[in-house]
Amino acid sequence: MDIYLLSCTKTKEKRRCSAKQMYSKSALFKLMWDYAETAKAKKIYILSAKYGVLSPDDLIDPYDMTLKTMSSKEKKVWAYDAYVNLTHRKVKRGDNIIFLAGEDYSKYLDIAFKKNDYKTIHPLKGLGMGKRMEFMKKELNSQTNDFKK
């Protein structure tokens, strides 16, 4: 089963709403979401600096927090908590864990998964935000063209 992990974004709604709605003002988040849906993701979770792992329908309040400003130790604790949360959500060995998140959100979480024999995939690894968006747009356009054939 393909499990997609999307990162939260700086651009957010200013009111309490579902996690998916919270970040949907962000062009990057919309691309990540569309990319995961087009790839026929079985599950999509959102990685939040404040809330940890979110299901798209989880109700959350706006916040201003990022892993970018956390120490390595804080990021490791966050990643461990996220890993435990995901395993409680029935993410299991044999699933493909696909990160659509920057290094701050994926580095230590990836280590936790690999230590426990999970397969992780990073289609956007090493790409800056502009290149990540360009890659996903290109992939989405390719998928759209395939559907038209």
C-alpha cells in the first residue's frame, strides 16, 4: 500500500478547520495533494510541526510553528513521536512510505522507518521548493495527458 506523507506549509487558513483545508491556500500543498491523489495513494497523512501526524479530516487550529527552527534533538523527538503515531494508524512493513516533505520533516522520520525495515521513497529529495513544484506540475501534466489518450 502506498502511504503519502505531505508536509504542512507556512501558508494557512486563519480559522479552525480540517487539516486538508488548513494548508490548501498553499500552492505547494495543493500540488503535493494532487500528486498523491493522482498516484492513487491509499492513505495521505500530513506532517505538522505542531500537531505531528494529521489525517486530512482532523480539525485543527491555526498556528505558527516549523521544524526549521527546532534543534536536532527536538526534530528527533518529533520524528519518533510521528513514527509511533503512524504505526498506531496501521502503517506497516510492506507499505511504501512516500515522502512529499522537505528534509526537516523527513530526515529523522525516514531513519526511524528504515531502522524498522520499512521501504521509504523520496521523489522530491534534494530539490528546492521551486524545483519540487516544477517536478510535481510536470508529473501531473504527464498523468493528465495519459488520461486523455
